[in-house]
Amino acid sequence: MTVKDILIRMMARVVEGGMQVRAQLTHPMDSGLPGQVIQGRVQTFDRYLSEGGAAVSPTGRQTLSPPHYLTEVRLEINGEPAIIVYVGPAVSQDPLFGWRIPHGRTGDRVRLIWRNNLGETGHAEVIAQ
Amino acid sequence: MRRRDFLENSSALLLAAIFATPGFARTVREEEAFRIGSLEAIYSRLGARSPKESEGIRIEAPDVAEDGGRVRVVVRIDLPAPERLLLLGDRNPIPLMADVHFLKAEPVLEIDVRLADTSRVHALVFSRGQWYGATRQVQVIAGGCSG
């Protein structure tokens, strides 16, 4: 899975007393632990073999698939860090995040930056409505 | 004072000044805490010892979750100057689900998590030099086996 497979749907809406930001990231959040359902398929040993490579879960166990999960989601408002969320594989597949920012204004630039356990990173930006 | 000592001392002072600057957020992901299987070991690792039970932390989650693979949890914090939130699921192989640093955001978090089984969800908050905690039970029908 490559970086371009991660899509971010994000909206930032100015509400009374601040701004509400919600984002959904399409991400497999594959912990590598067997028996987990990923994109509608139960992880199997066949799939593991077809994808190749030994894999070890964050707990150090041998796993059926290479772990692939978000490790960090952070939000910046007009270039200033507002919140940092470090996460582990217990975050859902295609997770939704919601935040509230005080003093939000229409036109504020809201940027989401993510990282994953493979060292990949990416971002998305919206303008507050 | 030898020149080298002076340079070493001044770089230490400079670093101290940078870290003391308000708004300078130096946070790192506590990799080890996201691998440990025991709540006590995580709390110890993160220095979150003896949290006081607090009504200033509200965990919103379904009483019964049909699918442990996606449980919407909202944590609302009403404590002075909360800096950090830890969210944990006590039955997950990796209990630490999220470690949140509030910089310029309101102390609210909405997040979709996996719960491996019927669990106690713990929220710990660091506010004014003290850890506070709250717990909520979520009954899970089909476990979202994962981290």
C-alpha cells in the first residue's frame, strides 16, 4: 500500500465559540494481528504469503501480514500546531477524528498531517467555512 | 573558563531557553508505551501514576457496541489547562489507543477505536501537574481484534 492510497475527507466549520474540524482517513490500520478483518477480508496465511516477507506485530509476535497503521495525526491552524494525536493500531480502519478549535474564523487554513509506522507522511488542507 | 567549556555551557543554556519558551511544543510518540501490554506498565512508563478519579472527564461511548472494530468514543474534559490525554482499552493487546497533546485546541477528542472485547475504556488527563482519570464500560458483541 502506498501513500496515494490514503484519502482524507476533512471539513472545518466555524460554529458558536470556535471551529469544529472533522476528518476521515481511509486507512487499513492493519495491526498485523491474525484474524483481523481488513477491507472486508479476514487476514489469511495465503494472503500473507502472497504479499511476502516476515512481519512482526508491535507486540513482537510473528504476524500474518505486515503491520500498517497510523502513528500520528496532527492539526495545524494557519501554520500553528493545535493538537497532536499519537495513535496505535487500536484506531479503527478508516478512522474518523473530531476536534474543536477555539476562536476559529472563516478562511482559517486547517491542515491535517499524518504519519504511519512505515515512515510515510502526508497532509490535507481545507479552508474553514 | 576555556573556550570549549563556554561553548558547551552556552549551547545548554540555549537549549534550555528554547524548551522553556511558551508554546514551544516538543512532543514525541512514546513508542514503547504503544507496545506494552499492561496498564500499570504504561502508566509507569508515561509517569501517569496514581490518577485521581475526576468528574471533569466525560467519556461518551455506546454502552453496547455491536462491532468492536469501530467504536466511536468522545472525551470531553472540564479541568483547568489540560495538556495531555491518554485513552486506553484495558482488554486490547496494546491497551494504549491514543496519546493526545492539546496545544491550541479545546480539550475534546472524537475518535474511532477498536475494542478487542467488553472493556473498560480509561481516559487519563494531565492538568496542572496532576493526573486525573475516568473510566467507562463498553460491552462488545463482536470483538475488533487488533492492537
